[in-house]
Amino acid sequence: MKTTKLKKTDRIAKLTRERDEALAGQVHTYHFASYALNKLSTDHLAGSGLILSITVLGGREPFGPVMIRDGLSKETIAALKADFVRSYNTAIAFKPEGA
């Protein structure tokens, strides 16, 4: 079976995406993301906004960047934090023996 050789720019883009995915999946990122969400609320971003972009594992973007004016609602922040907790619990589900 023959493998196709990637161009240098494609190889760099692929490795960068894989690195970003590995870093994003580290357990401590949920802690910092959870606290950072509080600064993205409508209380802090009134008259401003934030740009939301979503990337699925593998690099696919289901939609382009979109602006959310005046920040995230309290309900959105609570839902994201709940998803962080669920993801964290999944990430630590497998423990070494004796832990």
C-alpha cells in the first residue's frame, strides 16, 4: 500500500491541529476554561461581543465564525460549565489501580 507524501505546509497544518487537539484534551484545561467563561458574560461584554468558532476533532468546522453580541447569557455559561464537568469526569474515568 502506497502512502501519499504531504506537502510541507499541509504536514505542518496537520501536526499543528493534532498538537492543538492534544493540548485541548488535557484535564487541567477544563478548570481554566470554566473560570474564563465568567469574563464572557453579558455583564462583562455589554456593548461588545465575542467571536465563536467551533472545530470538531479532525479539523472540520461545521460553520464559520459568528459574532455573539453583548457576550454569553448566564444560561449558556451554565450549560458550557456543565459540559466541562461532564468532559472532565469522562477524562478521569480510568484511574490507576489503588487510586
